[in-house]
Amino acid sequence: MRLKGKKIGFALTGSHCTLEKVFPELEKLLEEGAEVYPIISSSVDQTNSRFGEATEWKTLLVKKKQGKRLLRAFWQPSLWGQR
């Protein structure tokens, strides 16, 4: 329980071919006692691919977190001074 009481943001982005590979790492964090907050990019949130459907990934994340809220990341170029 080395991570007990630690809050960790666990972000998944649009590299869909690697999504399945990160879930064992999420399990390790949970086993160590971390409070993990899953964050997904708009690509993971909305894109179905040959590696899985968006709803499958979101359902799996929420199930792993026992119903904790899924955070959605977004990026707006204007917020970063780009046009």
C-alpha cells in the first residue's frame, strides 16, 4: 500500500492500439492503494476503432474505478495562445 492516500490522474489518449496495454498498469496503481482519477481525451471518448469502441473503454474504466466519475479532457487552441 505504498500509494495509499495518493491521488493520481490516469490519462488515456488517442493511441488506441495501446489502450488495452495500460489497464494492467491501472490495476497496479489501485492495488497499491492509490486513488485514481481516469481522464480520457476526446478521441478516446468519441472514436470507435478496430481496437475497440469508445463505449467499451469508458465502461471498462468506470468499472475498474467502481463507479467513479470519468473526467474528459479537452483542448482549445485559444486557451494556449494559438489560432
